Amino acid sequence: MSEFLGTYVFISAPAIAWMICQIAKTLYYLYTERQLNVAKLFDAGGMPSAHSAGVIALATVMGYQFGVDSPLFAVAVLFAAVVVYDATNLRRSAGNHAQVLNRIIPELLRGKMVREFDYKVLKEMLGHNQLEVFIGGAIGFFVAYAMVVNLT
């Protein structure tokens, strides 16, 4: 039974943390933009970071289950660090590039400075700022902690 609970927590804590963030992101967008956008349930980027919530929840569960001195916890922390770095740096930069290109390309097309090509608006919300990652990570930690404490 304890093996099942361990596996259950490994899978469900990150998944629940992720879902909480995606729902919060949708509600945050509803509040700030005064518009319901159900697609936000499946979008990357924005407040809070579901990526951070998921990997921090996983690392928290691993640390609790195997100890913070275990190799599995070390791997989970390294994985979380890579995901958080990617969210705050690489994906955020790509989003900034998309934002600039979305302004430049229509202007170029209107001025006939370039030949027509199949242009689709690029997705600009790809990454996160530090606050979005922090809030997502906190959600992930507290969801995992609550589940581990209540199920073990």
C-alpha cells in the first residue's frame, strides 16, 4: 500500500500543482483582461508558472520520500533548476523576440519591403518572470507538502 501511495503522490502532486496554476492563470487573465479565455488552461507562460509548480512539487515529494541527501532528490532538484532556468531565460527571450517580430513583420508587409510570405502571428507569452516562477514554485511546494503530510 505504501508503494501505491508513494507512486500516487509522485504523479498526482505535480499534476495537481500544475492544474491549480493553469486554473489560477485563467482566473488571473479573466481578472486583468476582463475576458474569459479558456485557452489559458492549456497555455504556457504567464502568472503563475505551472512548469515551476510541477517540478518543485516533484522535487518536494522526492525529498520527503527519499531524503534530501538522496541521489533521486538531487536529480529532481537539478531537473527543477533546468526547467526554471528555461522558463525565466530561454522561453522568456523567445517570447520577447516574438513580440518584436509581431510588430515588425506587418509593417514590412504594408510597406512592401518584403515579398509576401505566409505570416502567422507568433505566440508571445512563452516564458515567465521571476515572480511568476516564484509563485508557481510556492504552489508546487505547498501542494506536494500537503499531499505528502496527509497521505503518509
